[in-house]
Amino acid sequence: MKDLKQGNPQAGLFEPAIVGTAPSRTSQAIFVLLCLIAALTVILFGGVDNGTWVVVTVLIGSVCLCWIADAWRGRAFLINRNAILLPLIGMVSVGMVQLLPLFSAEGPAGLPTTMTQVAISLDPYSTRLFLIRLVIFTIFFAAALTFINSEKRLRTTAGLITVFGALMAFFGIIQRLVNPEGIYGIRGTPQAIPFGSFVNQHHFAAFMVMCSGITLGALFGRDTNRERRLLLLVAAILMGMATLITSSRGGLIALVATLAFVIVSTVLAKDDETSGPGGAASRARARRMVAFGAVFFLVVVGSVLFLGESNSVIRGIGLSGQADVSSGRSHFWSIAVRIFVDHPIIGTGLDAFAVAFTRYDTWPGVFRVEQAHNDYLQMLADAGVLGFACVIAFIYLLFTKGLSVVRETRSPYRRTLAIGALAGCVGILVHSFFDFPLRTPSNAFIFLLLATIAIVDVKMRRTSEH
């Protein structure tokens, strides 16, 4: 293995990332670019516009160039060969197979009979675009795992998510109270209900839930000092308020799941100074944390009611009196199941649900349905058991490694970060049962940063003031 500090010229070109090495300018540039991509896509309407993806592609290209330059200067290509990258590579492989012209089909009726080669995907164009984005996400995640390789960068990433999330929550609340019809007061969204910088208010709620995970993790951390805890409390309340004001029932359920995960994980996490969480002191701490969590939630609800957003609270807890509580989701889900049953192995094509839906829809077709509003069912429909296996493998590896960090780290701050990051991941994964929040690019980038914070191996000081 090459010693990067001494620059051993005998080492091979490809080496796994070494934690704690002296940072180079190129690695610092990569880290800045990764943070910039995540923040910029949030600001630019969640990254859903094609123009934003031009910018993202340029930035990812810059990451790749800096990565190559870093390898050239250090005479080794640093990469964290974590197994969690394999499910993403597997998903890319599934999509590539779906684009191969493997089947023959007859030409249109009324024309001379001709046989043409067609792909598995019912919508090759959408599958191709999805694949391009998936490759970009994979490069982003690989770079994050490799170059968020020091305590300072880990702290900076976590701090960025907390501060940026609080600022966006405050902005979203103010914008809703002042001008709920447009984003930044200039962009209307006639076919959707916006919130903050997002075109879809439910996906903004998912963004808030992810940011609140890392914030609540630090707030409940046992070694967080009083001054910082007060600031974290303000940030967490703002994020909770913004989530509730979006009227997203999936977001509210996800927020509760995030809060519960933080409390349970923090209570069960073994302290270095104690033999375990089984004593009377630990039980008393657990009761205090549960009580504090309940008070926190009541403060969030009360603050929203104080601002006059009672309708948001009513809809968020499912008391709006709708005839269809699922808002049409039960129909979308049944169609997704039927598509999967007919295409169980490799699905109908990544992001091809909109086309497949029209072939199974029993409604009059007044509305265009592009997503199943359940990412797990849609993955089954789009990519069959092969694609779904990649999703399950990613989740399994994420929580196996993340919980291992929580159990084994000797740094209280590292444990706090891992719990908070995993809590944010839990939140959006729960929300994905009711919507498609990870298909908003900015949410996917934040999710991958949280996954990195949860699992990356970083040398930490024995005790950390934070």
C-alpha cells in the first residue's frame, strides 16, 4: 500500500482511499464541488430542470478532472472501494440491458409486414436519461466516500446540511406566508403546489426531514454543549414547522419516524463510560428523551397553528375529509403491481412508468400519471426483481455499516453524526412508501451525503467539543 504522505513511487495506480492523509488542493476542490452540487440543486428548484442538469454535468465533469489530476499528482487513484457502490453499479447494468434491442416486433398495422428490433424498455428515451443521471449520482457518491475523509470535512458536511436546511426552512415558511403562488416570487407552478425552492411541496418536506435527521441527532447527542444545543433546537423547530406547513402526510410520518429513530438509537447506543443502557440512569435518560421529543413535536405543531396554518395541520394528520384518503395512490399502486406481475424479472424500463401506466390504466385518462407515488412499487414495475434487489442491497449495506459505526466508534461526536445521518435516511426511505422524493435530484444528492456521513471511515479524536 502506498504511503501518500511520502509519495512512494513504487505503488500501483489504483489504491483504496487512505483516511487521514494530507489533503491536496485538488481533493479540497473536489470536496467544495460536492458541497456546491448539493446546495445548488436545492436552490435551483430541486434540480428538476434540464438547464440545472447542464450545470450539474459540468460540475461533475470538473470533479472527474480534479480526481484525475489528484491521481496524477499523487501517483495513485484514490477510491473508497466500499461495497455499497455495487448496488448502484448493478442498477446501471440493469438499465443498460433494458436499452439493448433484444426483441423483434411487427411494424404498424396497414404497412407491409416488417420486423424491427426493440428494447425491453417501453420508453428508451426516459430510461436513457435516467441512466445518465444514475451514473452522475454514482460518481458523486464515490467521490463523497473517497474525499470526505477527515474529521474536518465530516464536520463541515454535517454543518452545511444543518445550517443550509434551517435557512431553506425559514425561507420556505416566509415565502408561503407572503406569496404561496410562486417560487422566489418569479416562477409560477400551475400544475403543482410549490414550497420554498421546490416545485413539489411534498419533496421539500422530504428535504426537510433529511436535514432534520442530522440536526436532531446532534440535538439529542449526549456531549453537545448547551449553547450549540439551543441553536440546533431553533434549526430543528424551523425544519419541523416547514415540514408540517407543506401539508405532506408522508412528510409528517417520515418526520415522526426520524425523531423516533434518533431517540431510540441514542438511548441504545453504548456509552464509553457505562457498561450499557440497562441501568436505572439509562431508563431515566430514555424517559427524558421521549418527553423532550414529545414536547419538541408539540412546539412545532403549536408554532404552525400560531402562524395561522391550521389547514396544513389538519391535512397533514389526515383529517381533511377527503373521499379518497390515498389521493389516488391506491389506484397507482394497484397498476404498479399489475405491471410488475407481467414483467417480473427486469421490468418495463427505468423511469418508463408513465408509458407503462397508460397500457394498464382503467381510468378515463384525464390525468397524466408519471410516477407510482411509491418508489418501491415503481422500482418493481420499472426494473423487476433485479432492480429491486439492488435497492434492498443498498439499504442493507447502508444500515449494516452505519449501525456498525454507531456501535464501534470511540468518538461520541462520530456516533452522534452517524445516528443523525441514518435518521435522515430513515425519514426519506419511509417517505418513499408514499411518494417519490428521491426522484427529485437535490434530494438524491443530500441523501448520498447523509449516507456518506453515516458509513465513511474517518479517524476522530477521542473526545470532540462540538
